[in-house]
Amino acid sequence: MEILQDLALSKVVGFDWDKGNLNKNRLKHNVEQAECEEVFFNKPIIILNDTQHSSTEEKRYKIIGVSTNGRKIALAITTRNNKIRVIMARDQSKKERELFEREKIA
């Protein structure tokens, strides 16, 4: 996976939440909507191309970052109509934590 410098986040105007993704991550992984959004406002943030889950119609990204309270979170996202749509949110895996710590120091 390639670490991206940006995802054109400057063009993002908000988040895309609906009944399909609003409660899914809280129920499956105990990650709140607010925590997902906080990851984008806390540094550092690592943005990776998720070529395995991308398609020609929709590009996906893996986001590795922290919530305001310091929870290390991994997100799978896409962008739709200049909004971030969270597809999955969970605690970082060991491999993701190691990558996050390496990049945080660099």
C-alpha cells in the first residue's frame, strides 16, 4: 500500500451518514460516529490506497489515525459528492499500530 500525501481533503465538505452506515460501526466495533470524524482532525493521519476494495466506479482508502481521546482507529472510506463516507471503523490492528507509530516519529 502506498502512503498518500493527501486525498484532496480540501475538497471535502462533510460526512455522508445514513441508516446504512450510521450505527453499523458502533454495533459491530463499538466505534462512535464522532470518533470516526475526529480522526480527520487529529494529526498524524495516514491515508492509504485500498486497491483491494476499490473498483473502477469507486476508489476506497484506508485511514489510520486517532480520535480526540487517543483511541487508535482504522477506517475504510470512500468519497461521494465531496463527502467522506465511512464504510468500516474499528480499532487498529497490531500491524496498523506499528505503521502509525513509525510514521508518527518520521
